[in-house]
Amino acid sequence: MLKKLRLNFSSLFGLLLLVLSLWAIAHELHEYNYRDILNSLAVIPKSRLSWAILLTALGYLVMIGYDILGFNYINRSLNWNKIAFTSFISSAFSNTIGFALLTGSAIRYRFYANWGVSAVAIAQIIAFANFTFWLGMFAVAGLLFLINPLEIPTQLHLPFATVRPIGVIFLLLVTAYLLGSIVIKQPLIIRGQEFLFPCFKISLAQIAISSLDWILAAAVLYAVLPKISLSYLDFLGIYLLAMFAGVVSNVPGGLGVFETIILLFLSSKVSAAAVLGSLLAYRGVYYFLPLLIAAGLLGIYEIKFRVRD
């Protein structure tokens, strides 16, 4: 009876994920007419669009490193194919739908539990992956904001004239984490939960993998932008600030928040219509395409799972 209930719940959860993916697509198509998306893609040179797709593929490949490192951190092993499958679907859904702690975590639990990983171990991997995501943001943004501080548009109503103070805070957090991995060997108790710093080697790998993830994500959008007098490093700082605001907002995919900040910085260099066209293309390549592939893989898995059982 218990096994039957578990199977029914797994099937129901798989169906729910498919419905969520369709909702996310419908939501964005409601915000942007599909003709606008097609037109914005049509005017982008195929060579630049190909680069964007390639960079997206590399980015999602790098994201698999979050979970691989997580298993390394808890001294557990699992077939790399299973880790890659779970990580890709989790990343595609959480990136587009938002609420990563709910969507991505639920997907990881659903698959890893089926493959014999304990609930405690899954929780540790989820916490590790989410922490790794922020470490890369803090490291890359902190360094860029410190050495090449952007002037913050007055429309954002922030208490800083430039992003340099934010960069200092980010780098202090990264430094504290690295020092903790060297000095603190005993578990910390945070809100009743035990937290053990990874070794210094794993901490550096966390920063390297997450930083590369952010760098590739920004490169996808930069690839589809019109030619502008703005270097990639300058654009990377703008992208990170916009993404930070979008992620903190918890709006699905940072929709609206991300675009607003990008437009504020680029409107003086290129027309708003051209920027919006590139942003639509970026969302199509970096969010829609992986989500459609992930939904397809999920559907195939659910069909095979039900046939097998």
C-alpha cells in the first residue's frame, strides 16, 4: 500500500512539473507576443545566435558541477548520468519558473530519493548547490564592482552612487567563507541545523564553477545584443547587478526587474526596442529552450517510469 502511494505521488509530482513548465511558457508568451519573439530572433545574425546557443549549452553543462561537488562534499557517490539528468532539469525549471528553493529542491528530492539517496543527504546537496550559486555571484560581482564600479542610475533609489560598496561587501563575504573553510573544522549549528565548512579545495572549486556559470550566462545575452561600444567586462557588471536584483525579487526568471535595469544602463547606447528584442532572444535561448528540453526529458522519464512499474 505504501509503495503504491509513493508511486502515485511520484507520478503526480511529475505531472505537476510538466504543468508548471507549460505555465511558465504561457506566462512569458502572455507578456511578450510570440510574433515579437520570432521577429527579434529573425534580425539577429545566425552566427551570433549560434554562439548564444553554444554558450547556453556550456552554461548548463557547468551547472552540473554544483551537484557533483555537492556529492563530493558529503562523501557520497552516484552515477554521473543521473546527476547530470537531475541537475539539468532542476536548473531549467528553477531558472525559468523561479523560487529555486522550491522548484529545484523538489526536483532534486524527487529523483535522488528514487535512486537511494537519503533525505538528509539530499538536503545537504541542495543547501550546498544554492550556496555555491551565490558564491560565484559574490566573487565575480565583488571583483568587478570594486575595480570597475558602475554608476547606479538614480531611478533605482539606492543609497550608493556606485556599486563599489556592494562589491566590498560581496568580497568580504567570499573571504570570510574561504577563511572559514581553512580555520573552522568543527560543525556549526545554525537554527538547529548542522553546517560543516567544506575543505579549502572544494571551496575554491565552488567559486570557480559558479563564477564560470555567471560569466557564461552573461555572455549569452552579450552575444545577441546589437553591436555597442561596451566591452564584455563592462557589460558583465551590468548583467550581474540586474541578475542580483532579479534573483532577490524571486520573480520568475527575474522577469521585468532584470529588463528594467539592463534598459536603464544601455538605453543611452542603443535604442530600447533593439535592447528589448535582444532580451527576448536571450530569454528564448537561455530559458525557453532548456525548459522545453527539460520538460521533454521529464515526460520521457515519466512514461518509462510508469511502463516499468
